[in-house]
Amino acid sequence: MQQVRTLKELAEFVGGKVSGDGSVKISNAATLSQAVKGDITFLANKKYENQLLTTSASAVVVDREVESCTNLIISDDPYFAFREIVVLLHGHRKHKKTGISPKASVAETASIGKGCDIHDFATVYDGAKIGNNCVLYPGAFVGENTTIGDNCILYPNAVVFDNCVIGNRVIIQANASVGEDGFGFATHKGQHHKIPQIGRVILEDDVEIGASSGIERGTLDDTIIGKGTKVGDMVAIGHGTKIGAGCLIVPLVGIAGSVTVGNYCIFGGQSGIVGHIKIGNMVRIGAKAGVINDVADGKEMLGVPAIDSNKARRAYALIETLPEMYKRIKDLEKKLKKATDKTS
Amino acid sequence: MQQVRTLKELAEFVGGKVSGDGSVKISNAATLSQAVKGDITFLANKKYENQLLTTSASAVVVDREVESCTNLIISDDPYFAFREIVVLLHGHRKHKKTGISPKASVAETASIGKGCDIHDFATVYDGAKIGNNCVLYPGAFVGENTTIGDNCILYPNAVVFDNCVIGNRVIIQANASVGEDGFGFATHKGQHHKIPQIGRVILEDDVEIGASSGIERGTLDDTIIGKGTKVGDMVAIGHGTKIGAGCLIVPLVGIAGSVTVGNYCIFGGQSGIVGHIKIGNMVRIGAKAGVINDVADGKEMLGVPAIDSNKARRAYALIETLPEMYKRIKDLEKKLKKATDKTS
Amino acid sequence: MQQVRTLKELAEFVGGKVSGDGSVKISNAATLSQAVKGDITFLANKKYENQLLTTSASAVVVDREVESCTNLIISDDPYFAFREIVVLLHGHRKHKKTGISPKASVAETASIGKGCDIHDFATVYDGAKIGNNCVLYPGAFVGENTTIGDNCILYPNAVVFDNCVIGNRVIIQANASVGEDGFGFATHKGQHHKIPQIGRVILEDDVEIGASSGIERGTLDDTIIGKGTKVGDMVAIGHGTKIGAGCLIVPLVGIAGSVTVGNYCIFGGQSGIVGHIKIGNMVRIGAKAGVINDVADGKEMLGVPAIDSNKARRAYALIETLPEMYKRIKDLEKKLKKATDKTS
């Protein structure tokens, strides 16, 4: 299944330059520490740079001529060039070809595009429309009147509820839920009454939703995740929240309801955003941060409650000095008292 | 499917008072910012009140006569009144009628009440009892000897393990697990040995469990979630924990094992509670708080470790001043030294 | 189904000593507070010790002769002894015997060992190898070419992706995902491009993965969870991370990618570990801690960012004094100014 290419061929493929022997044969991509003969690798993190002097890899993709014991491909965007090489050598996952399995459950009024694989035990309910070349793994569920575009993948037990709209090339990982009811209750005389959640979830093109994540449908208006935004595992997105394009939201993040997030924002692990606020474009939220106010474009936020990350790094690093600070204040008080007693 | 009513009819239905034109026709519920002609809306948050002057909505539900460019329903409990109107106009989700599907897996010794829909690929194991009018979506699983009351909904891939007891009108969202083994191991000579988890999970009437949440069964005694408590997505409840009635537990909360929680408590997002403690009634735990001690009735807690929330708000807001405080202490020390050197 | 034994028989079974009446009959294990006649219990937490004077239990397992109103088994390792008794009296969960159900989906080229129960709606794909005596509950999924050892249990809707390697006696809880794509994207001209995730997940013998957890497969090298490590519910493990043997990782923990964790580490609830760092052996990470640097063997870490836990306990306890500290600094400044004004 794996392809073999010369280093020269790979360099041409990614528009890079060979430094060293372009004729070496490459058949596999590996990490810098594990790469052996026949492997190509890249420098993931500056702190591993000295490994370039001892690596057994046949080639490394880098961003400039560097000291190394092996051959290099020099590329302006080495990580993306490496990614292109991994795709060439290994390809993406090949999905089992099942066609529309007779052991799937497809409603008569559902419409399924060309080239789809609807696996055993997958379900597509009434009025749902699936585009071309989609894959629904076992246990995947598509509810009534939901629309799914072309080239989408629903991994095992991924659930998309009714009346949602999923774009093209969307990937929904195993056990994720899209369009479950939002956490919306009206409390009256001590009882919490469910408000029908009549909004939808809209996932635009190229969105990916991680394993066991939950994207609540809106109470009244839609929950929207913008084009190309990637959501990690166990992420909770609240009802009616609108997330822009190209965001990266890593595992265990929680974004409450009615939040607006701009484009190209990054959310660190276990960060949380309260409801009804506005996050600008290109915002970076640090791991574990707790954001409780609007955030302007381009800001980087950290801490609980979140503040500017530069301020936060200095401030939070001082928490461990609190016992010392406390003592120094007490000492100062004593000394000052002594001094003033003396002078009075 | 949607109903049309006059504003007067809606006001009568919810016991409210019309201010303006009672004859306008209402067919849809919408958010304040998105509402158009024919829509009714409500004021979710005071900060949006100025939108009442410009909204295109045909009516707004409010709690008192307010300045507005449109018609009003005035109600003592506007949020609940609005909810009643949403139910009237839109209704709750209609579930596909399948009866007991021949493609479901129902054990011979299981008992299924009247009017149930057991969808394709749902499983009910031996000795399980399902009440009347329940819906089990595809992939839902009910283990041996578990009892489920009337009018319950198990959404796709919801799992209820063996020997659990589920009340009436309970909703278990997609991919949630109820009754999996607790995290209970006895470590002996460096090995962690599983303790059979012989307790059950009891979900009382009107409980809702969110998508991808996990409610561990008890090691010896039962894990209990009280009447009307609503649990959000990706919430972890530990073995043997007892939660009272009417609590609201939002996404990504973790409550460890053997905790006792009173009635009508609210847990903010990503908050956590250590094991073996007691939380009183009407307690509010702030988002991201970490509670490590018992909490008395009516308290509001915030921070890690959690303290009284008023104290916490003042204290945590000062974290960002730590570099300045540190510097001021140093300055004081210098100045005091200089002053005392001079006077000595 | 429950067994009945005399206390003497139980003491002999666990190598303990009876204090009191060895002839009492024991048929059930229970918690100290709920135990009644016929029950055996144990002391889970010192703070409950006074309950030994009033318990209705027929026996308690303890680690030394203590004052009590009932019979005792004295054991060097009372928790493990109690666990052995629970196993004897109650046994582990009995799984429904289904053989390879004709309603399961097993690929022709998959191999299934002896004594397996592959339930309705479980799926085993091409080239997968399942060992002996495994149980795959409904909705469980095993991808292409994945290998599973002997005596494993995949609970309902547990998903193991393609090309993974699962050891013996591994338990994967309901709705968990093992081997989903890591969060690996190369961003190029504002687009996030998926990097084929060609690494695998390896779960060594006796690993348990909690409900709704997600174990990402490696981008290039494997994600590995070592022998006997137990992972709780909704835990996220990043791509390429290697976790040693005998660790305990409780619910809602997030460990990012390319992390190395030693043996016998304990991760408290909602703790998080950034990528590309190294955690030693026997490390304890406190609940909610955020670890951003390497941690040496045997350390206990707490706080965000995490520091030595003794330091952290003292320091974080002082956060609530910040308003007071702030005021005292201001007072000092005033008094010092007054004093120096006077003396100058």
C-alpha cells in the first residue's frame, strides 16, 4: 500500500529543495526519534534540533539549511510539505466499500447520493438527504430531514439529530453527538421544564468534530460552526453559539450557549467560555483559561478569570510566592511599628 | 406543523396581559435579535433591553410594562410563559413511530409496555422492564434486569447497564452511559484489581442526562440522581454519589464518588467536587470551581480551592496585581531600611 | 446467585484473622453506613471510624484490632481483602452468552477466538483478530486489522479503530473511542489540512478505558497505554502519548500529545498535561492541576501552573487573603510615608 519515492521526487512534489543525496529512496514517514533508513521525518519542535546530528532517517524536512547528518528537503512551510509527503506515501484511511448495506436502516423517504457507503447498523431517517461519496460507519445515525453534503464521514456511533445541516467534507468522529437538545429549561414553581429546542446545528464545509463531543442544537436560533473549524474530543458547544471559520478547539473545551466566536481562534485544552459573550478574530485562549468577558481581536487570554496572557504569566507565576509575600508584609509591619515607636 | 394563534389567545393561554394589539397573528418563536413579523420573542438578558425599541418581532414576553416598538405580553414569569408558548406553537420533537422493530433485539424475558417504539438496532436484555410510551432510538441499550418507567426517551446509542432503575419521563441523550462500572480498584502488590461494582444507578422521575455523560454505578450502594435534576453533556458522576432533586449540572462537571448533594443546587461548567463530601441544598458552585470541603445550605462557592464566591471574586481579581504587589513590598522594604538606617 | 459463607471461612480465604464470632453467616457486602445483619463491610475512610461502634454489619474488615460493636476480620491489606470477599460473594458481571450472533457483522477475513460472545449489532471488520473468551456488546466496533487479546470486554458502543493492538483482559467501557484520528492538522494558507494519522493505539494487558473517553491514535508513532493502567470516564489522551504501567487516570483528565508518563502515576480529576513533556514514575498530579513542565519521579504537583503540592497548598490557600494583603501594603505605604515625612 505504501509508495516509494526518491527524495528528489518528493522535493519536487512539495516545491522544496534537496540538500544532500536526492536519489535516496523514501517509503515511510516517521518521528525524528524513531526514523530509520528509508524514512523521512521533520523537526516538530526546536528543542529536538540536536537530534538532527544523530538521526537514522534518510531525510528530514526543514525550513532552512541546518547542520545534520542526513539529507534534507528545505521548504518554506516544512510542516505542510511533510504533510503532503505523508499523504503521498501513506494516503488517508481507506474505508470499507459496503454500498448501501441491506443491514443498514435507510428510510424510504431518505435520499442517498452516489458512491455512498452506508454500513451495517447505520441509520438514516425520513426526509434526510445524504450527498455523494459519504461514509456512514456502523451505528452512525442521521435524524429526520437532516442534510449532509458530499464526501462526509460519520465514524462509528456518530449521531446527527434531526433538521441539521452538514456541509461538504465534514468528519464526525466516533461517539460524537451533533444536534442534541441544548441545556434549556424554564424553571417554574421548582420544576425545570424543557424548552423545545427548535434551532438547528449547522456545520459548514470541512468541519471536524471530535470523539464524544457534543454540539447542542439551538433553542430558537441555530448553533453554527464555521468553515474549516476543527473540534477535538469531548468538547461541549452550547446552544445557539456561533463559531467562525478556521478555529482550532482542542479536547475538553466548553463553550457555553449564545457565544459568538470570530475566525481563526485557538482554544487550549480544558478552557471554558461563559455564555452570551463575544470573542473576536484570531483570539488565543490558553489551556484551562476561564473567559468571562468579551475578548477583542488578536488578544491572547490566560487564567481564571482570563486576563491578557502576558500579564497572566507573570501574575500566576507569583502565586507560589504568596506565603513569602505574606510573611514579608508581616515583617514590614513589625519593623515599621518598632521604628515608629522608637521615633515617637 | 406550526400553529398560528393571536397574541390575545397566547396571553390567555399563559395567564398574561396584552399591551398593544391582541389581534396580531403569531406563528413562530425566535430570539430577540432575529425575530421578524409573525414571531414572538422574549428578553433573555437585561443587556439586550434596548433592542426592544427596534425589534421586528410581532410581540415580546416581558415581566412589566416596558418601552417597546411592538406588542407585549406581560407575565409574572415571562421565561416560563414564553416556554409555554414555544410548546404550543412548535411542540416537542416528534419521534418516528416504529413500534417494536423486528430489527431491534429484545430478549424474550424482557417486558415492553404499551405504545413503545423500540427502533432498529436498539437492544433490551433479559429481564429488563420498559414502561409505557418509551422511545429507544437506534443503538440504545438496556441491560439485564434494568427497569425503565413510562414516557422515557433513550436517544441514539444511549446505554443503560444492568440492574439500574430509571423513573418516568427520564431522557437519556445520545452516547450517554448510565451504570458503567465505577472507578473502583483495590491496589495490591502493584496491581489494580477491579472491585465488582454491585451498586446500581437510580435515576428518579424527570431526570435528563446529557450527551456523552457517564453516571457510574455504585461499588456497594447506589448512585442516585434525584427527581427533576438535569445533567448536561460530558458530565462525570462518581460511584455511590447521591444528588438531590431539581439540581442543574451543566457540561463538563465532574462530581467524584460518595458525594452527597442536596436539592436545587447549580453546578457551573467544568466545576469539580472531590469525593466523600457533603453539599447542602440550594448551593451554587461557580464555573471551574474546585470544591474540597463540605458546603452549607445556600452558599455560593467559587475558585480553586473553592471559597465563598463574594470573597473569591474580590480575591481572584487581585491575582493580576501580584507583580505590582510584589514590587511594592520590595520598595517598602528598601524605603524602610533606608529610613531606619538614617534614624539609627 | 450470592454466596453465603461464615466469617471464619472468609477470614481464611483472605488470610486474615477473626476477632469476634467466626460462625456468623455473611452473604452480602455493603457500605459501613448501610450494612445490616448478614453484611460485611470495611472502613473506607478514617473519618467514619466512630460508625464502628454502632454499625449493624455482621462484620468489618480492618487493619488492626479496633473498638467496635461487631465482629472483625483483621488483615494487612483490608481493602484488597474486602475486594476478594466481594468477588467471592457477588462475583463479577455475568455476560449474556450469545456466541457469534447471526445479527452481528463479522467480516469473512476476521478471526474470532474460542468462547467469544459477539452480540447483535457488534461489528468486526476485515483482518481483525479477536482472541479467546472476548465479549463484544451491541454496537461495539472493531476496525480493520485490529488485534484484540484474550478475555477482553467491549461494552455497548465501544469503538476500536483500525490497526490497533489491544492486549489481554482489556476492558473498554460504553461509548469509549480508541484509535480515532489525533488532532493533527498542518495549517497552510489559512486552511487546516488533516495529516493522515498513521500511528496506532496500543493498549497493554489489563488496561481499562472509561465511558466516553477518547484515545487518539498517533500521527506517526503509536499512542501507548501501559499494562494495568486504568483510565476513567471522559478522559482525553493525545496522539503519540506514551503512558506507563499501573497508572490511575480519573475522569475528565486531558493529556495532550507526545507526552511521556512513567509508571504508577495518579492523575486527579480534571487535571491537564500540555504536550511534549515528560512525567516521571510515581508522580501524583492533583485534581484540576495544569502541568506545563517535566515532572521528576515521585513528585506531587498541584495548581495552575502546577508546582510542588506542599508549596501549592500553602500558596493557593492564601489567594483569599489577597484583598487583605493589598490593603496592608497600602497601609504600610501610608504609615511609612507619614513616618519618613516626620523624620525628614
